[in-house]
Amino acid sequence: MQRICFTLQVRKELLEEYKRRHEAVWPEMLDALRSSEWRNYSLFLREDGLLIGYVETPDFEGALAGMAAKEINHKWQEWMKDFFESDSGLAADEQMRPIPEVFHLD
């Protein structure tokens, strides 16, 4: 099982709305994440907009590809695109770059 951590930057002026939208993630989106092998997925949001994501999955690239193939993911990414600071024009899920793990207790 791979343990993946990544960061993104949420626009400070949109923090409260970002949190509100994650209080009720669409059931179809939750099903898509589960069926694409996203396990123990968590998001943490700092007051300056730093978003830290953590997920466990057998294959991160496969998990990303699994979501990329789902129409519900395209709808979600479109709905959320304006929340992120980025000059790349990429959707948030296309910007996820794993941060190398340097220690794990177990």
C-alpha cells in the first residue's frame, strides 16, 4: 500500500466555501473514489490556504487514472477549479505531486 501526501493551494478568499463544499461531497464522487482504490483519503486545510492531502492506495498513478476516466470526476473538477491557485491551467487532480516520505513509525 502506498501512502501519498500532496499539497495544493486554495485561494484564501474562498476557504470557507471550499470547506462548505466538502461537508457534502456528492455520493457519486465518493463512490468513484472508493472504486478507484482511494483509501483513508483525508484533506487538511490551513488558514493560509495550504491544502494537505493524504491517501493510501495500492497504486497512486492507477488511482489517478481511475478517477480521470470517470465523468463524475470531470464534473467535480470543473465545479472546484476556481478554488485553486495555479498558473498551469491544470485541474487540481492533475496537479497532485506526491511528497516523498522520509519516516513512518510502523
